[in-house]
Amino acid sequence: MTREITLTLPEKRLRQLLLDVSDYIGCQDGYTKPELRFTGGWVRDKLLGTTSKDIDIGISSMTGFQFGTLMKQYLADPKRETQYGEHVLGGLARIVANPEKSKHLETVTTKILGLEIDLVNLRKETYVGDSRNPTMEFGSPKEDALRRDSTVNALFYNLTTAKVEDFTERGLADMDSRIIRTPLSPYQTFKDDPLRILRCIRFASKLGYSIDPEVQKYMSDEGIKDALRLKITRERVGIEIEKTLRGPDPYQALRLIDRLGLYDTIFTDPTKRDVAMVNTDQWSRSYEVLLDITKSIIPGHEGPWEHQLICRILIRDNEELYLSWLLSALVPWAAVEPPVANNGSTKSRPPLASTVAREGLKFNNKIVSVIKNAVLDMKETNMFKDAVIIDLNSGGPSLKRKSGRADRGVLGMAIRRWGPHWRSSVMFGLLLQVMNCEQPEDRQHLIKQYAAWLSELRDLDLLDADAIEPIVDGERLKKAFHMKGGKWLVAAKNIAMEWQLRNPGNVQAEDGVAEVIRCKRELGLP
């Protein structure tokens, strides 16, 4: 079974440069001419007809840093550099061996002819016992292919022959069958590196492939799941989850995690030995509804109006799309109360969903803060939603005024309290409530309520209320009251801001100050 790959012009130039460098190295004392191959994802993507600017180059007989250094030496001759075009070689970023971070031999990342390049030697791995760090040695092309996570990621492109090489003897067939299969036995592949479980899920969802039943069996194996908890750093788990949820089909990935019983292995707090098991029996309701909502992003898709409206308002870009899927993944944790501190402290503990993001996935502070606020704001967002939708027989206090419209000032101030990521807070509340709705018709009713509420916010022009600049500042208020700053000033600015929100057509700061003066008794001022 053979396949042809057509190179782009930069790829052709890159191939020729690398072959020339290989010939040059073969003429140097003490060196053997290395064999060079494009490896892994680039080969897969080219065969699928998609482009990739990231290329891993497998080198047969030296480290990536050695090859990169000799390539720089080869290009030191100006005549050679101009032979391949402009901006041939960028700086060489040397990544030294570091077994604790799963980097066992020196590699180099660089930019050649505008392409992102990793230079790495072909290698084989030997695992001893329960060690998470293998002994890494120079290996043959077949040994390098067999150590990979799946057969479709183990294909090579030989630069000398310009042919695709399938050393597992199944990679091309598995691409034709659209299936994820491990090069070695699934048990051996996952026991050696349990992170390959997550990589199989990521590539199945990315490529739209199914996972071989035998592979799925060992992805659910309790011993393999324990190894994933114990052997793999949580940073690596978090990186895989982020790549997956930013991919083209996060729904399929969450569905696989759910069906294979991997939730408590992936979304967990590793700092607690007695961490609670999370009930995921109804979790699918959350990510299925999110799938229906996000279908509105697809050009030409005509879903229910409420799905389209929710999607337009709450998911404006790829970052909010990613946050929505991440929140959906963490929704089961919202139902679990944080444990009481052993020292009897009454200080509130962070929501477990944000703890899982911080400790279990090692996400950055910005993402953790979004998740934390989404959980903490959830009750208030639900209350405001219920209050506005009195015509849909919702509970809660009404925010309607005599005009029949919701109080723009009260709603606007709520959005300002929730901050720039208020949309994520609303999405989290929606997904949690959907998960807890037993009947499909109740879920549809709830979605219509959220759509009606968001429609009201849109009609009141409050969707960007968090970013509105106040026309009354603190200096003006201190001057008006002849007072220094203090707690009163914070409350006074809030009164001025709420007045501004109620009167969007009035831009006179004096009128805002007059409103604060009118309310000075509320501020405890003389």
C-alpha cells in the first residue's frame, strides 16, 4: 500500500536544504551521514489533504541539537544561504534532556523557511517497572514508530526516497478505516505512557475517527487509570485537555471520557487522597445541550431560535467557545460542596470546580478565576433570570417596572459585578440547570427562559454593561461633598453608575452627581 505526498514550494526547499545538510555532515570527520524523515502529525495531515506548518524531523544518528548546529555551520557560507531563499534559518532553541518533563534527549525547535521545525533523533523507549520515566536511546525508524500513541501518528516521509513509510504496517489501513489503534498492544502502550489515553481521545475527536474496541477496553482498565493518576504530571494532563477542548469536536471527546469512565481520573484534585467521587450519571445532558447550541456557529445551520440567540450572545469568539466546553466538563463538580476545613475555620473555601482546574489540570490563574466566578455567580445569575421571566411562570422577585421593562440600572449593575466574563457565568448556570432537568421538555423550557432573558438584556443594550465608562468619577464626587475618599465613595460611585445605566441618553455628569446628593442619606452623609 503506497501513498504519494505533494510538497508545497517551501516544503520542497526545506527537503532540499535538509538533504544537502545531510550530505555535508557525511563529509565531515567523525560523522555518519544521517537519514532524515518527516514524522508523525505532518505526514498524517498531508495524507488527509490538510496543511501543517509544524514539522517534526526525525534524525537517524545524532541529536537534534547536533544536527541544528551543523546546519548552522553549513549555512554560514552566504552563497549557500541565498540558494534556498530568504530567512532560511532562525535561532536554534535548544531543549536539553529532562526526564522529569518527559524530555529524554536534546532536541531543537527553530524556524526554517517560515516553517516551525522540531529536530529530534529517532528513538526507542524502555520502561522499567512502574517508572514513569523511560530509558531513552537512539532507535531505528521501526522502534520510533512503535513507541507512538497510534498507528496513524506513526507514519514517516523519507526525504531521500520521497516515499511514505508505514513501519507499523497498519497506519495507512487504519487511516482508510478511520480508526485509532495502538502500534503495540493497547495494554503495553498505555502502561508505558498512560497519557496516550488522552492523546487517543484527542485524535479521535480531531480526526472524526472511532477508537478500536480493544483499545477502548484498556483505556477503561482500572490499573491503567491508576497509572494515569500516578505516573503523569497534571500539567501534561491539562495540556492534552486544553488541546482537545479547543479542537473541532470537543463533544465527542467528552462523550468518550464519560462512556469510558475516565471522568474521576482526569477531572480530579490530586492534592486530596479522599477526594469525593463525582456523580456523572446525568452529565451528558450538559454537553449534549452545548453541542446543540454551538451548532449555530456552523454556516447555514438553522437550529431553534433560542439556540441561535444564546450562541450569538454567549459565544462571541473561539475563546468563549473553549470556555463553554471547559465549563461543561466541570459542571458535575458544581453539585459537590467544598469540605469543611479541619482547623474549624469558617473562611469560605474555593469551589471544587476551580480547585480541579487549578490542581488537577494546572490551568493558569485567569482560567481558574473564570471558573471560580462562574460557580460563585451562578445563584445570582439564576435569580436575575427568574426575576425577569415572570411571564414564563418563573419564581423569584420581579425586576419589572411600570414601563413593563426590566430595571436597566439593577440588571446593568449585576453584569458589572459579574465582570467581563459574565457570559461564562451565565453559560455555567444554564449547563448546570440543564443537567439537573429530568424531562426533555423541561430542558427545552429552561433554554427558552435563558434565551428570553438574554434577549431582554440585548434589547436593553446591556450586553456590554461591564465595559461602560462612568461619566461621574470619584474626584468629582469628593469635590461635590467636600470629603476625602472612603467606603462612602465606593457606594456613591455605584449610585452614580446605576443612575447612568437607567438614563442611557443623559451624558451630563452634573445630573449624576445630583442623583448621589439626593441619595446621601443612604450613604450616611450629612
